[in-house]
Amino acid sequence: MALMFSSLCWVDKGYVIANALGNLQSKKTKPSQTCQTAETGKQAKGLKGATMVRTESKPPWEMAILVIRETAASAAYGMNDLLCSAGKDWMLITQGKPGTTLINPSIVSATGEAMAVANGGWIKPHRRLSDDYHPDVICLLEIAVAPDKNFAHSLSLEIEWLKRYWEKGGTIAAACTGSLLMAEAGLLDHQDATTHWGFSDFVRDNYPHIRLHPNRALVTAGEGQRLIMAGGGSSWMDLGLYLIARFCSLQEAIRVGKVHLIDWHEVGQQPYAVLSCTRQAEDAVIAKCQAWVAQNYDQPSPVASMMKISKLSERSFKRRFKQATGMTPIEYVLTLRLEEAKQILETSDVPVEAVAESVGYQDAGFFGRKFVQRVGMTPAQYRRKFQGLRQHFATY
């Protein structure tokens, strides 16, 4: 059973894990594997009985951060600093002296040698991977790669090590595209998973046995919930807080979040995702329909109009459209309309009813329901979030 979180909300001056689907403690979990809080030694539970699970051992926990040449240095060093903060920084700020270290993070690589990494960064790992190295957790952070199947050809050492580590009972935590290494190692077959929204189609096409949930902020899966995944590019912060909550205590995660002013991505990735409508050229008939609907998606019955332009039967048109675009015609039109609506909401104060009408919906209620389904928040919530960002940046 997988556990998926859509939010980690701020309630009563603390974070609570909300909307959990399932329970981290499966029937086969031994009592010694349930997470205990540092303060009370009691089993730590979030909202709706979501029990946090870890392997039994005493802090400080050993957590490794695996880096490759495609790693972003900011994520690796940021995660290192965030994990280092657990147990120490809150006490330093509030009482003037550092507290007890709860996590010992290490930056590791296949060779242990200093390397140039993504975006002109430079990383000097603390150590190399070896068969006798078994941290409590290994973290796989974002990797700057194009959605290309060839990305893993130079990573055979890392992938084989991950397989052996998993078989020995290790816990693997990934942020953003780091989950691609899990997928390439075969660890996510027939498991629930998440990754960066821009790689959703790549995962579906290349790893068809994965049950992908691209809109989830956090997913745990696998035996003992030892596979942990967070979604977007800055989700390493979400992942770090989750690891602190799971292995140390929920209260310590709250403290670290306060120290570092971290806002959990409570609505997942949906509001940030571009609802992609990729143009293609292989099917000229469908490409002609795509060009037409890109300019006329607000017209009544656009699917019927495209079918007329194609001069195909309804069955043939729908089959060829889905084959060429990966979407049904009505899904494609909906995507175009919602992307335009998002732009209007971000850049204007036009009432939501007028936004709905401008993209082809006479019923604002119907438009609102479709918007929530695909974007994860109401049009008004979306406007407040992203128009506020635009206005803030425009003042500087």
C-alpha cells in the first residue's frame, strides 16, 4: 500500500500531514519499526492515523545525498544544510547554544572525487559509494537532464548500487527528477510514484508499469514504505522536512521549517504545471486541425469543426487525434482553454465569469469545476497566488 500526501498544512502553529491515503504502518510492520518521537518515545502519528515508519536505530541518523554530474549544487548543499539543522538550530536560536545533532548528512558519489555539476557548479563529495556503505537513507535529488532514455547510460554504477542497497533494506528518498534513477533501477515497477510534472509523459512512455501521480506533493511506496518521492524542482525542501518528521519527530520538522522559513507545497504540482499541448508534424491532417483549434478553441463545438476540417469519419478522426497528440480531442480543447484562462487570471482583474466566457464556457460553474480538477485550486485561488507573485516581482 502506498501513502500519498496532497498537503502538509500549517494548523495551530504546526504542520500536520493531511489527506493521507492509507497507513504507513502495514500489517507486516514490526513494532520496532514504528517511528518514535524524540520527546516522548511514543509512536508518531499525523492526521487520519498516518503512522510514520522508520528502521530501528539511534540518532544521529546517517543520511546520504547522492550526486552525479547532472545534479544541481544548490539542491545538494541545501539538503545537506537542512538535514544538519535537525536538533541543532532551533536550540541555537532560542537558547543561544546548539542542540544535539539528530542527522549526519553526507554528500556521496560513485567515485568520491570532486566534480563539475549542473549550471557550472562544483561539488566535493564527502565519500564514495561502496558495498559496505549503508546509510539509513540515501537521497536522490533533481538531475538536470532532458527527458531522454539515454540519460542513464553513464550511471550504471549508481543504479547497480541502489539496487543492492534496496535489497539490503535501505530507504531511498527522491526529489524531482531524482525518481528517474529509482525508475531506471526497476524499483518503481507496479508502485505508486511521483516526479516533476515536466517528465510525466516520459515516465508513462518509458516505464509503463509505474502508477504515476504527478500532481501529488509526496508519495511513499514499496516494502516498508522505503521508497519516498517528492515532486517539483524545489521539493527537496519538502522531502527534507518529511525525512526529519519521519526519522526524528514531527515537532523537530516544524522547528526546522520555522528556522528556514519553508512553505510546504500544499497543493502539489498542479498549479505550476503547464497543461502541455504538444504540436506534432507526423500526421499532417491532425496538425492542420491543431493549428486551427489553437486560434479557435473558444468557438462553439470546436471538436465538430476540427472533424469537418479533417474530412475523416468521427471514429477515424478521434483515433488519429489520440494517436498523434496523446489526448482525446475534447481533452485537447480543454487543455488549450485552461492554459489561456490561467494566463488571463495571472495578468488581469477580469471577473472569473468573463474569463470563462472568453475561453469558450458559458457556464462559469462548469468552468470552475474543470479548473479545479485540472489545476488543483479554484480560479480565484489561482489568481491570488500567481497574480500576487507577478505584482510583487514587478515592484523590484
